[in-house]
Amino acid sequence: MAISSFPPRAGWCRAAALLAFGMPLLLACSKDDDSPTQPATTYGNSVTIGTGAARSFVSSDANGMPTEIGVAVSEAALGGLPATPATGTMYDVPLPATSATTQMPFDHISFDWNPNGHEPLTIYGLPHFDAHFYMQPMAAQHAITLDDPKGDIFPATNKLPAGYITPPNVALGRTVPMMGRHWVDPTSSEYTPGATFTHTFIYGTYDGHVTFVEPMFTKAILVSSVSIERDIKQPVAYEVPGKFFPTKYTIRYNASTKEYIISLKDLVLH
């Protein structure tokens, strides 16, 4: 009896039937030619920080859609951090060039070290880090000056979460060089009387646009047991339509790579 086979075609299981001598039907299956790619994480180039390094990363699902973006900071980076200048040190962290990266609004990350904190000192006067996820080109971000008048041009109120404010008469209520204007949530835990600042989430604006989002957190919480995941308060309208925006931020430790992970995750298309 002849052996017959199906012609090759993507999405079909290749089959061969062998019925001679009463033997059962045998099926030989292979992976579909048009099957989606496997979930992946791609890292950007490392940047020296302290006695260690930081690197950006972008993760995507099996269909290539972005699921997480962040910066991975080595344990060693917490040693040898500069004590000066008092205003802090900025580290530009480029993003990996992937298809998933282009589906998000972010251009690059700036990972900043503030050895003396900043105003208001009663709240944010502790040594801490900022992870700015910028939605503008690096050159434009670097060109922002202290009290730049374009920092006083605010975006439409629906592009910021309800209740967020830009603090008056303090550093965060001014246009900060190479950053922009900062917006805080006055219901965050650090504004509770007697509370100590540990971490929070900030929005940033410049020239009528939302230009960054920022997890801000103290150096003291970066221990091997840290495991923080919080919802991000969302605006009604998004700065860049047709892109994936995060709904959560995390601060956690990866024991296998000995890195602290600061990330935005659970992205949703808007």
C-alpha cells in the first residue's frame, strides 16, 4: 500500500499515514512556519555608575508586543557613588533598538543620583535615585535650562492624572535644568504627617507636553528583599497616541543577576 503525505503548508501538521499490515496512523508534527516569536528581553549598552553599572532593557511577549521597560542597576553601582555635586549626577541610559521599543513613547532613560536629596527637604531630603523615562529626544532634554520659560507652559489638564500638582516655591515647582517641571501626587504616602519618603511616582512636563514619567526612590530601600509593585495613576488622554503606556511600576531585586530592577510594566495600548 502506498504512503501518502500532505503538501507542505504553514500552519498545518505534516502527516504521513502508514496503514499497511494494520499499523496505526502516525502523525509527524513540526513548528508552524508563521508561529509568533518567543517572549524576549533585550538589554541596552551598560553605563558606568559608582563601582558598578546600569543597563536598560525592554521585554516583549510572544507576539512582539512590549510588556516591560526598565533599568537594571548592579549591586556594585551602590558603592562609590559621587558625593558631589550637591545637585546630583545624571547618567544617560540608551534604550535597546527593538521593535518593542518603538511601540512605546520612550526615547531614553536618565538614571539620576541625588546624594543630598532636594527640596522640599522635609520630604525629599534623603539620598535617592530618579529613573526618568523620557518621551523627548535626549538633545532636547539636555537643552532645558533653569527656570526655562517653556517649563511654564503646561499641557492640557487631561494629560496628567487627576490631583497631580506642581509644588509651589520649591525645586520641584520650578523648571529644573535638563528635566522640566515636576508634578507630584499630594496623596502619596510621603505627604502623610510623620511619614518617611521611600518611593513615589512623578510626571514631568515641558513646553505644553508630558515629557517624562519617573519612579523616585531612596537608596535605603535597595536591599535584596525589596519587592515593590504599585499602580500608576493614569491620565484621561495620553501624550503620544497609538503607543503602549505602563500601568504599574516596580522596584525589585534579581538575585540571579545581582541587579536592582526599576521598571514600568503591564503596558496598555492607547
